[in-house]
Amino acid sequence: MRAVIVPAAGEAFELVDREIPDPGPGAVRIEVEACGICHSDAFVKEGTYPGISYPRVPGHEIAGRIDAVGEDVDRLGVGDRVGVGWHGGHCFTCDPCRRGDFQQCENGEITGLTYDGGYAEYATVPAEAVAAIPETLDAVDAAPLLCAGVTTFNALRNTDARPGDLVAVQGIGGLGHLGVQYAHAAGFETVALSRSGDKESLATELGADHFIDTTEHDPAQRLQELGGASVVLATAPASEAISSVVGGLGTDGSVVVVGVPEDPVEVSAQQLVGARSGLEGWASGHARDSQDTLEFSALRDVTPEIETYPLTDVEAAYERMLANEARFRVVLEPGAD
């Protein structure tokens, strides 16, 4: 098979030929039809995540079909359409796992980071990391939903917001353009916040009821004029932008951070106390969360805006993602010429 590897931290991608791997006990082999390129793949490329062994095949947005099943796998079979996200498996025995909180597993695997991922024609993964993909979703659309999709969908559905509540999405990019769609589909009064005024028409097409150009208006003031937000989903990793929306929360509202900035987020305790509001974070989800995301996306026709590339163009595709030039998710198709 063909695979893209990172030979060592900080080195360029290499397209290599490898033996097709066999799935071990409790694992399946996926013939990869699509694999998204995510900003978190920089952890592998640059070696900034502890404990990575090289060479490593990156990629944690895998969509394809099972073509081989290892021993002790009962619920999955050859031909099943499946996907795998960031959550690459769990131990079942630590305290979080025993409580059913697999996302917080103390010994969790990470697809494309602790084992080889989807920048390849085949990938083997633990069976518990696999989510079913509805037949109505194309593989290239399903792949980003296994990362950006589950992150935004799962964060929103785990808030206290109810249909009709004011929910804002800060940043209309790789995460935010999906967040707006999910907020609209869930029945929220949806506000799009962006520093790019030219994204207003796109935000409206995606389902936003209101658009706030944060270079022209104080987002907190505008949100208060709309009644105060129950939730602000912070998707753009910019500390100042996140700080600027806290004052726009209504009573018991929350800013939920899913796009992680490098710098600390400064928050006024007085604002939090006065509105009984909060600032919190959310991290993607496990395989069942991913499957819920895919099923909801198919039901409500939520799809990412994507650019596709063959494995041979991986360097250009990765750099386009890294420079924020893509609109909005970049997807590799290993089977493409």
C-alpha cells in the first residue's frame, strides 16, 4: 500500500510503499477512502506531543470500509462503512472507563499519533474506536465530521441550551462553519461572529439568523441587545476574541471553548459572577459520539465545505491547511491518482 509518513519530528512528509497491515485481536482494518487533514496533525509533524514514535503515519479523520476483521471482534464485519476520529481507543479498566467516560480514559489511544493513522490506503484501528457511517454521507464529507463535526456537535448538545435560545458561534472557519449548521439544525436562534465581514452571506446560507462583524461592532454589546447568549461556541483560537464575548452572555450562559488558543484567556470575574455565567472547554468525543454526529448530519443535511487532494499532494494540502487558506477542511483521497 501507499502511505505518507513523518520520518522524524520536524521532517517533511514522505510517500512510501508499505506492507498492508493485518488487524490484531480486537482490531479491524479499514480501506481508507478519505482522511481529513487537521491542524492537530502538526503535533505529529513537528513532534510537539510527548511520546510519539517515528516514523508515523498521521491522520485522525478516517472514513472508509472494513476489509478485514481481527479476532474477538463481533459487532463489525467486512464491508461496513466506518470512520475513526481523534479518540483512537480506550482501556476499559481505568476509573473514567469504568464510569463509561471513555473520552477521559487515562490510557487512551490517539489515531494517527499513538498509532498509524489515515494518510494511507489502509489503517488498522481498535474496534471500540470505530463509528458507523450512514450510506447517505460521502466519505469525503464524513471524514471532517469525525473531528470538526463531533467537536462542535457534541459541545453544543452537552450545554444547557434549548431550542429557541440564543446561541452564538465565534469564528466561521473549519469548526465554526459546522457549528453554525448544527446550531441552526438544533433549533437555536443562531448568531455568527466573525472578523471577516465578507462571510456574512455564507453564514446566512449556513443557517445564521444574525451576523456580527466583530471589527465593526462590540460582540458582547450586540449579543446583549439580542437578549444575551445562552451559549457562545468559541471555535477560533484567539484569546482576545474569546475574552471579548464573555460580556455577551445571558444569565447562566456559558462560553464553550473548542478552538484552543496558545495564550491564556483573560476573563472578568465580575462579569461571570454578575451573570452566573461561565467559561469552559470541550474536547471532541468517543466513537459513539462520532456516530451520533454522523447520523444527525445525514438526517439534517449538515456537510463540511472541503477541498480534496491525492496522497501525492499531501505537502501542499497540509501547508494550505496550516496557513488557513483552505475553505474550510482539507481531505486526502488515498485512492485518487
